[in-house]
Amino acid sequence: MHKEQSLGARPSDAAPIGAASRDRETSAARSGELPTTTRLWNRNFALLWQGQLVSSFGKQAFSLAALLWLKEATGSGSVMGLVMMAATLPPVLLGPVAGVLVDRWDRRKIIAYTDLAGGLFVLAAAVLFFLLPEATGLLIGAVFAVTLATGLLDTFSQPSIGASVPDLVPKERLEAANGLNMAGIQLAVFGSQGASGLLFSLLGAPLLILWNAATYLYAGVSELFIRIPRQAVRDAERETKLAALHPFHRFRLELVEGFSYLRGHRGLWTVILVFALLNFFISPVLVVLPFFATDFLGLGPAWYGYLMAAFGLGSLLGFLGAGFFPTRGKARELVVNGALLVQALLMFVSLFWKAPAAELAAFLLIGLSGGVLNVNVISLVQAGTPPEFRGRIQALMTTVCAGAMPLGMALSGFLFDLSGKNVSLMFGASAVLTLLTTLGALGVKDYRAFLATEPPAAAEAAPDATLAGAPTAP
């Protein structure tokens, strides 16, 4: 999502245009405008990565502990559904608003302070679980409130992280950085899913929630030591005009400016639209998968877990593979579209080749394709968007793509019941729609060009038309 200026560039990447230029660049690097490292695994990226890994373990543990406790305490699927919705709703509803603030505020502070605030919210819930274990109604309210609050905090922290990564690593290692970040989250999912059930039985919900609070607080404290290079002021006159505006008018202007930037880059918004549609069309597979394992394949409930594990392992391998063996230009276009076609094909294969080993292999490869897609697309969007727009574009992507999946899942469940629980129909429809979306996107020249573009040429200068005639502060 970034543009002609890459803050991840090394001084050595610049053209040798004289000693004065080199001196200015060295001074800028020392002042914090440019990173001085040429290594992927540098101090700042390592602090960010380990903080996200630790807090992800805590988040997953809290989610699983809360759901297990709610099941025991209420036995209500409706309550559990509302809590799960509370976690996903804030990024969908407030993403564009958060993006404006992410682009305006200090991203390091957003990342660290949201984890610290999350730790305090979860700690308060842990105290209630220890002191008032019989107050079931109050504890349900606490779980709901903490889930909603941490979802709201993630609405700000996740775009901040995505917008900051290109500033912390060399531009040629951006895919590797994103691959490591996604692999860390996947490891947290694996570890928490594997251990939380046992730990819940051994320790109970209060201790697991307390552990989650500790991981949040540790991550937040460690992230305070990250140093994200400052963005050079590209247009002092523009900044002066913005500063003169009433805060509401400035916010509205910057929000519209983000949409205007996206509208002016057809390749970028086509990519976002394609992946929102893919999230929507893959939803039937996620909804129907338990029925696919038990009824369609006749393999028993345990195989739902095995298929999910195969998918997760494939995703992990895809993240790491795409990160450490990056593709650029035309090769990236071929890899992204090839992975989409492979996913659609494998969904068809899984319907007809019912051998357990074949199903595991199919879901492993589906996960691997998804991992490759995510690393390539996210890295390209980061590299093709100017730094001052990264937060807004990241947040808009989250709103559109994340919002498509729960909507698709709700509709898929309804259609699945109407179809008489026809697993083949749902899988087949998902595969066909995925295939049609991919083929339709291939017909858009700007989409193909965007996938094949080498950063920093992937984005042009940000449009500045919105400043003309903007209202001034009273």
C-alpha cells in the first residue's frame, strides 16, 4: 500500500549523486527519517515480532478460555455467538475511522498503548473471576466487555502494525517480514488450540485469563522500545493547511482523502474487491467443514480437527515460503493468480477423492496457497501505497475483507439448511464462484498490472484535490 517513497530503502540503494546528497541521507537516517539497518532481523523488527507473537498467544488463550467457560456457565450458543461477533465487529465498522488516526498519530505508541490497555482490561476481568466466581451474570458481561474492548483496540493496532513493517525492514525483505509476522500468529493459534483445552481443565478460566493479561502487558512494555523512522514532511504547505482546520473538518477531509486515493488507483481497489469476494465465497467451506468431515467423508468428528490442522500447517508453510522466496513483477502476478486457481481446483478434488490421506493433502495445499496469497498481496499493497496513506488503506482493506467473511458465513449457514444440508452443492458452489472471481479479475488490465508492478512504481503521487476549498477553522 505504499508509493514512490520507500522508507525501508537503504542508503546504498540511492543513486550516487554526490557527497552532499549522501551526507543529507546519512543525516536523515540518524534523525530517524530513514532506517539505517540492512538486516531483516534488526532490533526494531524483532521487538515488534516478539511482542505480537506473545500477545497473540494470550489473545488466543483468552478467546478459547472464554468460550469454554461460557459453554459451561450458560450452555447457550446465542451468547457464544454474540461474544464472537463482538470481537469481529469493531474492525468492520470503525476501520476507516481508525485508519485516519493511524496515519496521523505515532504508530509506535498506538501499537504499544493498545496492548497495554488490552492488558489492563483483561486484568480487570481476571480480578472479577477470582473475587466473584459465583456472579455468573457479571462475569458474562465482563467477558463480553473485554472482547468488545480488545476488538476495538485491534481496530487501531493492526493497521498500525501493517503500516509500520515497511519502515522497519529493508524493502527487499518486506515479504520475509510479513511471512514471519503471519507465521508467528499461526503458531500462536496452533499452540493455543492445542494447549488451552488442557490448561482450562487443569487451571480454570481465571488463571488463563490472568496469563492473557500478562502477555498483553509484556508485549506493550516491550513495544515501547521500538523506534519507527519518522515520516519526512512531504508538503509543508499542505500540513500547514491541515493544521489550520477545525479537528472535525480535518478528520473528514483525511477520511475522504483516503477514499479518493483508493478510487484513483484502480489496480489497488480491484485487488481489495477481489479478495473481499474470495473471503465471501470461501465462507461456505468453513461453515460446512464439520459436516464434510463427519457426514460426507464419514470419518468421525476428530477428522474435522485433522483437516483444520492440515490447513493451518499449510498456511504456516505458505507464509514462510512466500516470505523467504519472494516473487516480484510478472512472477508475482502468476503466483497469485495460480494460487487462486489451485484453491478452486482443490475444492473440487476434495469432493471426489475421498481417501483420508488425499483429503489431508488437499487441505494442506489449500492452506499453503492461502499463505502464499496473503504474503504476496499484503506486501504488494504495503509497497505500493505511500507511507502517509498506509493506515487508511490497511484499515479499509480490513473493513472490506474482514466484513465479507462473517456475512458470507451467515448466508452460507442459511443456504446450507435450505439445501437439505447438501455438502457437495456448497463446496461446489464455493469452488465455482472462486474460479469465476479469479477469471473475472484476470480480465481487468489494471488488476494484472498492479500485481506485476515493482514497487515503488506501484503507486503514483497522492491526489491533493481535496484540500482545495476546504473549510478553515473558525
